[in-house]
Amino acid sequence: MALAIATWVWIVIVVAAAAVLLFLLLGWFGRGRRRERRRAEAQGLRQEAQTRMTRAQERESVAQEHADQAQAERERAQQAAERAASIDPDT
């Protein structure tokens, strides 16, 4: 009877060790998949950031162009006002 109990205990220990080993292996391989998934996510975020950066630069360029046009228009308006003041006999 003592031998049967000892055999049973050894079987439980081996099964438990196999379960622990399987758990560790699955965790190890799962970590690799998780790492790859995070790398892919990071790559997607980098692409999105680059797209947004490009779009922002384009908008800044358009805004600067509009600001330059507005400045030129203000200068033309100032010149027209100065010319009107020089022509107007009442001023």
C-alpha cells in the first residue's frame, strides 16, 4: 500500500510539473506574440503621426501663404489710402 501511494504521489508531481512547464512555455510564446502585436501597433501609430505631421506642415504652409497675401493686401490698401490722402484737396 505504501508503494501505491508513493507511485500516486509521483504521478501527481509529474503531472503538476508538466502543467507548470506548459504554462511557462505558453507564457513565453505568448509574450513573443504580444511583443509582435505591440510592435505592429507602434508602427501604425508612427505612420499616423507621420501623416498628421505632414498634414500639419501643409496647413502651416497654406496659412503662411494666406498671411503673406493678407499682408500684401494691407500694404496695397495703405498705399491706396496714402494716394487718396495726397489727391484729396480737403486733407
